[in-house]
Amino acid sequence: MTKAEKKPVLLPKLPDVCVRCATCMAACPVSRVTPRFPGPKQAGPGAQRFRSASEASVDDWIELCTGCHLCDTVCPAGVPISEMNMMAKAKYLDERGRTFRDWLLVRSDLFGELAARFSKIINPLMKNGILRRLLDALLKIDRRRDLPGYEYPTFRRWFRTRSTAEGATGRRKVAYFYGCFTNTNETDVGKAAVEVLEAHGLEVVVPPQRCCGIPRLGVGDLKGAREMGRRNIEMLLPTVREGIDIVFSSTSCGLMLRHEYSRILHLPGAEELAGSLFDICEFLLRLREEEKASPIFQPLSLKAAYFAPCHLRSLNIGFPALDLLRMIPGLDVRMLEADCCGLGGLYGFKTEKFSIAEEIGKDLTEAAARMNPDIILTDCEGCRMQVRHLTGLRVIHPLQLLRDALNPS
Amino acid sequence: MKRFDLIVLGTGLAGLTAARTAVETGAKVLIVGRGMGAVTLFGNTIDLLGTIPPGTDIAEGIARWIADHPEHPYARTGVKGIEDALADFRGLFPPPYGFAAEDNGNSLLPTGAGTIRPTYLFPVTMAAGAAMIPSETLIVGFRGFKDFQGDTVSLHLKCRGVNLALPRYGLEGTTALALARLMDAASFRERLGEAIRRQMGGERFIGLPAVLGLRNPAAVLKTLEKTTGARVFEIPLLPPSIPGTRVFHRFREELIAKGATFLMGHSVSRANVKGGRCEGIAVENPPLVTEYCADRYILATGRFLGGGLWAEMEQIVEPLFHLPIFQPGEREQWFGKRFFDPEAHPIHRAGIVTDADLRPVDETGRVVLENVRAAGSILAHHQAIEEKSREGIDIATGFLAAKRALAT
């Protein structure tokens, strides 16, 4: 299983490692739908040869990279393409300056708790047509995109005030990194995570934590992302040092914590943290494989499609949620054959990028129509929002279905 | 730690075939590759042995080839082994998008360079290319699609050629994938068919770059043939290969559906070898290194491009297991005098020598690792480029390696 090894990472970061084979051009979701983005081969190693720290950026299209990382996963030469794009995007936006919208959107963690508290007022407001037109006109937050509703009590509050399941104390502990969206917008994912972990004989603890910082990375704000990372590492390392593993249920938060903190942000302590971090399904699957816990799943008669988020692909751990779901008797679960839902986190909320996100999403809509499932399961909150928007189907985290199969009541 | 029945290293055609052959038997399989594998680079058609002239029965031709080349990978698989493996491959592509050969022999297909090239199996979307008559063929390219120049291709093929502007889309600088995606939409291909029909001057064949859709190429073909009234064919072109991408997607879909664990994007950084056996491998996704183990392993990491072979200053090495490599003497003997020498560069013959079971052996013929087998282009004593045997070697040895590995 995964463990951190003290070993210098010799990642060849030179663009010349690229042999121009163009495999990435068969994977990029953006360049397949718009000629405005030249694709990873050109945007990454191609343009990299011409970039200079002392000269102004000229490649304004770099902002169209969604940061899905699919190019990295297919590159046969090991070129860190998305990292090159990220660095170029950061430099370009540092020079151009970020909009107020981008400043605001990446700080949703700061007002999320407050918005949740006043969700009864905020939620209808976010559906208000006039307000949405204003947001569109003034901030360029596309009005055709549903804004996620807030929920109260937050996951954190729910967890703090709940009574621990009987006999759950004194068991092996596992820590849960829930992520902002679970905390304030989709609390049931967090509840399902806790229930499923407890059903596997574990005691769940929730260490202090902040937004992982991936939204800031998305707008090339390396400094802001580094600050979030530094705080999280500080808050999470004591848990790691107690010998407690940490699981995450959002694959994007997970990718950020496990890989980007060290790979892109070079944060001290990141490697130590990464060695104890697991995707929650990866963790559960291992428990079951090692026969440390194997609660029985009750049959569920459903036709389900599983969609693998790009950032899960980038974690490169296979599809542990799919492996777990296949253990539910009666559940007909199949892989949704689509690459990338198109949302790209906050990307698809932005008016100037909305149509790109929609066009990428069309392929997924068609794949879903061919399968005609009752329900779609996916590990990333961004994907869930987009897949709901695209298909109109019930879209939940695999954990929520696993929980249903463990508690048939 | 979870134990797999088989770990396949490499996501090219050899690795994909090995993994698929194994999951068919119910084995727990992990397949791991640094990237998507060479099938998106070369995999337009399935070459078996291009040196056999069209009109000759391929089985007879290969039987003779094996008699003359006892060290060739085909000598390990035998004619029957190749036939079984190809039948399995074809089973993965049921009609309407099937692969076929013509009269059990090689066919000559036009290429995106305007040349004619022999190949054995090709998808239904290329079939008309084998039958095309130059004077009755119109080659259609797209303005702004740099990978395929309709006028150059038609000039070389001695056909008439046109470059169409794409109505409404205005895609200057479009890509193969973007075009393939457009073709998947019925409305687009219907309009394209109409646009082609208006350009036709009585031609009976229409050649297009190989971008006729990713999802349902047979439907694209049908629409275009219906609207134009001509036989339509795809012409293989530069990477990324859309037909190759279809092959890759189909394999990946099948492998995941059958429960294989598919890892892609990071290389295998280390192999643990103990007592003549591989005990595990490590996959590096910085900052983490993850270990996986299995009872058997298949090494299908390709040649120099894929990273399976590595040329140091004085010798060629296999970087993962440090297997003995057959190599043609000193560095100055690796290459011919001219790049396009009709004779293969000696370095192309370098690779891993195996026993009949595809287990790597040393100079004395002793098996080096008893639970590791090699498959695909990493094997020694073939010249896939000159022989035009790349896909045949991949499929036949990938199939055999999996069968033999699981028989133990």
C-alpha cells in the first residue's frame, strides 16, 4: 500500500522531455471542444520553451486550461504538462491581475459557515432571477449555472453535537478530512462517510482543518494556496504523528493534500502528511481486502453508473469506489464511459467559460443517455453538480449508496 | 497488501492484450503504464507481416518466415498462436465496427503521406481504401487541419483532392480529436456528406482523414456513404491516431468492466527481485511510492519511446529488472549510414531474448526471472518498422505471455 519514501524526486521538468507524440491531444477535454485553447502539447511543453521569467506572458489562452490533469495521465514521456500550465497561468494572472469575482469565489470557505447559518435566506436568493442577472452582469458568474445551496447545521456542527455510535469509542481511529463543500453544502456526504467508517469498526475523529486551497490554485494564486496548505499541514500533522490515518471523500481536496502540496507548492511536512492520507474508498477497500472489517452489504436493486473524476484519475489509485460498489448485491454498476464532466471546479461557473464546460459535458450527457441509469455515482462534488445539471438524474457520492447498503432501514 | 494474480507493465497493445487475455480467465489483474501507450501513436491498422505480398496466404507466408527466422517473436507464438490471438482481438470489436482482412492476406491501404502501405487487419472504416481506384477517388481534407493535406495526399495517390472549409464551425487549426468529436454528431456528418456530394465529379470512392468519430465510426461511415452514394474510407494519419484511440478506449472499457485495476500516468519506479522471482513493483506518484504485488508479471514496456529499453553510451539496458539485452555490438554498429536505409538499423534488433514461454533468458539460455514474461516490441530479433509487424507481435506475444503466465 501507499507509503511515503524518503527519496529525492527527480522529475524531469524540462519541456524537451516532450517528444511531441501528441498523445495528450487525444485526451485534452478543452482543445477537443474549442480552437481557442491550443491543447496541452502546445500550451505546456511547446510554449514553455518560449516562456521567460523576465518577460511578460503572451499566452492569454493559458487561462482556458481547467487543470484536469488528464494530459499528465496519458503522457508516455512523463512530462508534467499540467504543472507547466499551472505555472504559466499563475504568472499570467499575476501580471494581469485577478478579477473581484475570482477573488471572491476562491474564498467561499470564509463565508461558507455564515452562508450555511443563513441558508434559509441565502438559498432562495441564489435562485432569484434578478440577482443572478446582476451576478452575471457585474461579476460574470454565469446565471445558467445553478449555485449550490447551503445546509445547516454544517457537517462539522453535526459531528460535534452527535452522539457517537455505541461502542465506537476505543476502536482504531481514523481521521476525516471532509472538505468545505461537504461541510456547508452537501453534509450528507460527510454523514455517510462517518457512518460507513463506523460500520467498518472504526472510530472517526475530525481534526481541525481548513479549505485545502485547490480553488486558489485554480486561479493560479500560488501564494494563497501555499498559505492554506501551510495551515492545513500544521493542523493535520499532529494527527499523523499519533499514527492515525486521514481519509478524504473529495478527490480534488485529496489530490491537493496528497500531491499538490509537495509537487507544486513544495510545502514542508507535505510528504509526511501525504504518507498517511487516503481516499476513503481506497482505505475501505484495503480494510476489506485485509479482512480487518467486512460488514455485509444488503442488496440494492438499482442500475447505477459510476463516473471517475479527473482528479481521481490523477491520484492514480484505480477506481476503488467502483470496486466497493461491486460488492453490493443486486447493484448493477457500470463505468460511465466519459472523460471529464467539464466543470473544472469554479471554471464552469464563469460566464466566459460556461460554454466550454457545457460543450465538454455534452459527451458525458450522451454517455449517460446510452446507459440510462437510475442513479449516477461520483466522488467529486464538482462532478456531482455538473452531472446533475447535465443529466437531471440523482447524483450522489458512492459513500451515500454504500451507507444505504449497510443500513437497509 | 492486496495480491494480484497478474501485473502487466505497459499500456500499449501488448500490455492491453495480455491484461485482457488474463481477465477473460477471471484472473485479478493490475495493468500499469506511464501513459496511454503507443496504440494512440501507431495503432491505425493491425500489421502482421507487411513483407508478405498481397495475394499470398498470410498463414503460409508467416510459416515460411518463421522457418527462416527461428529467433523472431513469431517463432515463439507460431502461426496458430497468432491466429488465436487475432481472433481474440477481433472478438473485442463486434460489428458494426469490426476488424477484417481481405482474402487472408495483406491489403494495400493509402496513408496520410499519400503512400500505399501493406497491412493485414483493418477496421471496416478503412475497407474501401483497399479497393479504391485512383481515377475514381476523391480525397477530402479540411482547411485548418494541418495533419492531413488533402491536395498533397491526392497528388501522390493520383486522385482528385479537395480541402473543405467546415461550415459554421470555422475551426482554424483544428485537431483530429475535435474533428472526430464533431463526426460523432449526426447533424454534422449529414451536412459534411452533403458538402462532399457537391464536390463530387462522378467519383465512386471518397477518402477522408481517419477522424470518422470516436464513439460510433460505423454510423459515421454509413451516413457519409448514404449521402454521397460513394464508398467512403478513412486514411491513417499522424499521431494522435483516432483509430488507435478507439482501440485503447475499447480495451480500457473492457478491462475495467471485467474488474481489472487500471493505473495510468506514472511509471513503475522499482521492481523487487528476490531469489529469481519478482516479488513486487512500486509505482511512483510523487511524493508517494505505492507497492503492488502479484504472482506473475508481464513486461510490455515497449522500446526506447515507451521506456522499456534505454540506450546508455555504450550499452542498451532494460531499466526496471536489468534484464540481459541482446544488442548489436558497439555503439558505432547500432546505426546504418543513412537514416532511411532500406535495411533496418541494427539497433532495431535489440531487445529481450526469451525461452519458448516468453521468459527472459541470459546469454546461456538460462531463465532469469521465473515469474516474469516479456511481450511486445521489447522482444529482440524483430524489426517491426521494416517488417511491418508491430501490432501482430504485440497481440500475439501479449496473448501468449498471459496464457503461459496463468498456466503456472
